[in-house]
Amino acid sequence: MAEEGVKLLGFWASPYALRVHWALKLKGVEYEYLEEDLMSGKKSSLLLQSNPIYKKIPVLVHNGNPVAESLVILEYIDETWKQNPLFPEDPYERAQLRFWAKFADEKCFPAVIKTFSSEGEELEKNVKEAREYLKILDGAVGDRKDNQIDFLDVALAVVGHWANITGEIIGMKLVDEEETPSLVTLFEDVLEAAPFLKECTPEKSRIPVELAGGAGDKVRPADGAGDMSRQPRVDAVSVEDVAASREQPEILLAVVELVQTHGAF
Amino acid sequence: MAEEGVKLLGFWASPYALRVHWALKLKGVEYEYLEEDLMSGKKSSLLLQSNPIYKKIPVLVHNGNPVAESLVILEYIDETWKQNPLFPEDPYERAQLRFWAKFADEKCFPAVIKTFSSEGEELEKNVKEAREYLKILDGAVGDRKDNQIDFLDVALAVVGHWANITGEIIGMKLVDEEETPSLVTLFEDVLEAAPFLKECTPEKSRIPVELAGGAGDKVRPADGAGDMSRQPRVDAVSVEDVAASREQPEILLAVVELVQTHGAF
């Protein structure tokens, strides 16, 4: 017997889970959000059952049927709920969106993540590489004419966003107005065009400041990263969780490790 | 002005290009095949223009519009030519096919390729890992009920095929009847169900024997791998090329390097 309804298994800081949140919200699909406690290493039995291969979030469970891998989930959502299509109709345009999303996941995200755990000359080399990939991606993002929020916005906004956050943590810019003008604003542009997405979007300031709060000299938040006047919007993480994380300098490294070990978590 | 027609830029030994050959043949689409001389390192200007990001084959150029990345190309082909669909209609089934194709490309192919360049204990460890991934994939292949040749057949038949060939080259089996019964026969099953695909499919025996012909002790073709009575079916590679390859022991290593460096070539 198939279980009814739509469930999303995620983790509040995961850029990949955020893609799914956004896609569901854009479609107007009601869903139950289930936060995985990845920090503790205890994964829910639903996650282990739903994604036995990777044991990673995000997983979308629809009428008891699990779908894993964020880009696969986006395609599933678009094919299941036809309203507000994420893809244009033209096969060539669709292919381009898929190509760039794949490029982002295979080249840009790994390059951004690599900068986390390096220092000195290696860090500079990694930053250069990440910036090169992000510049290429930026060209693709900027070239689009359509103003509607599409698959690429949903898939890529988190790339520029994470690159921005990562830049604040490592103290070197990965995106900027000059070289990556589209990526640097895409996240905010989407939120401005669809303000209801903010409901499921963690505060930009939360990730570097709350998670990296105690990480000492390795963490140098850039100006403005510490805007604490905005409150977290993800209910699944309590104020207690956030407060506790400040006293745990290892949490930033744990997040980096989570990303490195689990890829899409 | 868009250029007319369908062109496929490939390389005869590429499993990724073979996917595109098969998809076009299954759809009954007429196309011009352009062999890239990857061995020489001289890529055509059409390839460099068509896939400036990766500079890799396969690329499908349709009416002057280039599409790169083999799985993206398969989706494009299925959306452009509706006959003989590669995907079922049900979004959940479609998601499963996409999930497994991604798994094959991200886990299985790299694991198979890794066995090429290792020896001794490392080789045994790599073989064990590859076999584990292939066993998981085999479960997904075997679980399907549909007899029609679909996206997964087109995408995955080459995985078992390459695993088989690689096993012959390294002298250790990566697929076998006991642990991977579906993968070990999938390639031949597809060719039996659609014999016209043979027109664009290189001989199984060609890859280990012709390419590895001079590679000396590193190459230990298993019994039956040296069946030379069958002739190559790919016109783009001349008899001269094949003959020449026998005198070039470095060609096998060049192919491995091509795969490692270029991924999908």
C-alpha cells in the first residue's frame, strides 16, 4: 500500500535540499518537511530505507515512492506537477539547462568545496580554479532571456549563494560583481521575484556565522556576514540548536566533512 | 543560419558515443558520423566550437545546435524524436532510470576505469569496489519488467560491456553470471533484440585486442578475447589504423589516459 502525501527529507544547511524546497514551493505543492539530524550521524530509518544506495538527503517521498538526487528530483517534480513549468518546451533549451546544472554539480560545487579545506598557496590555486568555473557558469546564467524562474534558477542559485558564503568563511571572494555578476545576485533575485520562497530558505548569514561561530582564526567573516538581526526561518532547527552550535567550533568542519563525504549530503 | 541535419561527433571506442549511436538508430534518425582523431590529440574545430567547455565527445549537432554530455543527449533525442520512446510515461519510473544512469556514470564507470591503472593489492581493492558497484547496478537492471529497449539499456549496456572488456584486459572478472547476471548479458541482449544496432557498434574483441595488442605483460586477454575472425564494423577506423595500433604498445595506455583525463572522452 502506497503511503499518501509528499515528504521531503532534508538538512537545513544543504544547498541540494534547498533546490527541492524551492521547486515544491514554486509548484505550490504542500509537503511535510523532515529534518535529518546529520550532525549527530544518526540517519532516520526513513532515509536509510528511501535512499539505501547513497543514504543521502535530499529524498522526496511521494505516495511512498522515494526519489533521490536533487536534479533527478527536480525533473520528477516538473513531470508530476505540470503547473509553473521549470523547463521550457523546446528540447534544445531543455538540454542546455540540464547541461549547465550538471556542470555546476560536477565542476563548480566540488571546486567551491575544495577551497574550504586548503590554506596558503593551495588555497589560492583552488580559489582561482573555483573562480574560473564559476565565471563560465555565470556566462550561462547571464545569457538567458526568460524572466520566469526555471530549473536553472532553482538548481544554480544555491551555487552562487554557497560560493558567496564560502568566500566569507575563507576570506577570499569566489563571486563578485565584476567577473560573476549574474551568480552574485541570482539567489537574491530569485527570492525577490518569489518572496514566498523565503519561508523555506535559511538565512544567508546563518551558515557562516552560526556554524562557523567558534571556528577561530580559520573563519574570517567578511563585512556584513554577521547580520544577526534577521531570524532563522527554518523551524526544524531550534534556537537552542543554533545557540549550541556557537559553543561547538567543530561544527563548521563537520559541515565541510559532511559535504565532502556525502556530496549532496 | 542554422546548419541542417544531424551530426554525431564521436570516437569509435567511446562507450559514451555508443549510447548516442544506439539512441539515434533506435529512433531511426539518419545522421552523419564524424570520427574524432582523439589519439593524435588533434580535436576538430567543430568539436572545439561545439563543446568549448569540456572539448569532449560525444556531441550531437542538430540543425547547427550542439548538445553535449551523453545522458543529456539521450534526453534531447527522446524529446526531439518521439517515436520509440526511451522513457516510460510514468514520472516515477523515469526518475528511477535517471537515478541509475547517474549512478552508473558517477560510481560504476569511474570504479571500472580505476582498475586499469592499478596493480597488486591496490588492483584487488579496486576490483572489489568495482564489483560491489556493478552488483548494485545489476539489481536495478534485473528488476525491470519492460522488454522494450529503453534509456537504461542504452545508457547501461555499455557499462557491463566495458566492465567485461576491462576484466579481460586486467585479467580479473568484473562481471560474471553469478553476481551480475543481468549486466554480463545486457549488451548482447540488446544487440540480439535490435540487430541493426550492430552497424554502429564496434566489435567487442577489437578493444582489448587491437588497442592492447602491443601492451605486453600488463595485458592478459582472457580466453576468447582474441577472436579475430570477426571484422571491425566501424568504417571510420581504417584497417591501416588498426594495423598501426598493433605496433604502438602505448595505445592502450593512451586510451586509459583519454578516459581518465576526459571522462566521457
